[in-house]
Amino acid sequence: MARKPLVEVDLERSPKHIAVIMDGNGRWASRRGLPRLEGHRRGYKALKNLLLAAADLNVKMITAYAFSSENWRRPADEVGGLMKLIAHAAKVELGYMKKEGVRMMASGRLHELPKPVREQFEQDIEETRNNTRIILNIAVNYGGRNEIIDAARKAAGMVAAGEITPEQIDDKLLSSFMYHPELPDPDLLIRTAGEMRVSNFLLWQTAYSELYVTDTLWPDFNKDELIKSIVSYQGRTRRFGAVVEEGSKK
């Protein structure tokens, strides 16, 4: 018999888009005397397990911070191991994603990734493009400032070409130049391992996202932890410049 969750979720008011800063893999491994890369492996498994749990809770998309543009500064052996792990996970889980209706997307400067990683992402994205159960958007070689810079460069190019004037650059235009403008902004931003910062993640898109920080290390973040975060979200009143969103806290 399936164990009843600790608390109940109102499925009609679940956040549609959850962004996750998956922090604490290294600490999880260190506390167990394991290599840091083993923590990252367990973290990848946690994300896989969480994905369908989120779908069952009526979450439509998850954006997961897998590798930041600053992570290249880590020791070379860790970076190399992470790249191999990311490519391996993208390859071996493709069949699973196709079977379970997961649509794969990716955000970041993908053209800078090692060729095997980039090509595997491209294959996953193409072969899952028609899946509709839930979207998994992996932020890899991603930086929020870089994304805004890339958008600003596109707008500047339009000005230089005489297509628009500087005065026509507004919120709507820049939003259209983000990596995936078709995705709605995250309703909820989860950060694990107790760190109280956004770490250059989705700076543009999380302007009005609700924040949830937990001391739980990412490899230990499971369905019960996800439910706690969603229940916390559902207990809040969302305000966008003092406008209360319909369907928020009742």
C-alpha cells in the first residue's frame, strides 16, 4: 500500500512552473566520506525521482540548475566528471523520458558545451519535443546575467540595424529574447541546502517568484519535501506590485 503523504496538496493550485537550485551534493557526499562526484550522481537520481512526482502533483514544468557558467572555475577533475555525468544521464534517460511523456529542454550557452554533451542534448530535445506530461528544462552552462546580456545584445543589434529605436526596448521585447520565452516565469523557486541566495539563476524570470529555502541537501530532497514546498507556496498570497493573483491564497 502506498504511503499517504505527510500533508495534502490542492492540485488545482499547484505551481505550474518550479525552478530548482539543486544545492548540497558535495556536502552530502563529504558527510558520508564519498567523492564529490558521487554526490552529483545521487543528485541526478533525486531529480529523476522528483520529476514524475511533480507531474503527479500537477506541476507542468521544472527548470533545474545543473551547471552554472561559474562552475567552470571548479577543479578540472570535478568539471570533467560533471560533464561526463550530464552527457551520460541525458543519454541513458532518453528512453525513460520518451516513455513517461517528459519533454526535454535546455537553457544556457549551449554552443560552449563540449561537443558530446551538446549533441546529446540536441538529440534529447528533438526526440521528446512532442511529449506533454511535464517539461524538464535543464539549465546548463547557464548564468542569469549572461542570459540578460545575450538578450541585450540582440536588442542592440536591432537598434544598430535600424529595425527599432532605443525607446522601443521594453520588458516585453527583452523577455522575447530570453532563452525560452515560451515558458512562463517560475511560480516557485526552491533552493536546497539552506543557502539564502539565488546564485545568478533566472534573474529576469524570478522577479516575482515565491521563494522556498530548505536545509535539506539535494540528494535527500524527495516527494515529501516537494509537497512541503508546494503547501508553503499555496499558503501565501502572491502579489505583483500589490495586485493579488486570482487563485492564490484563499
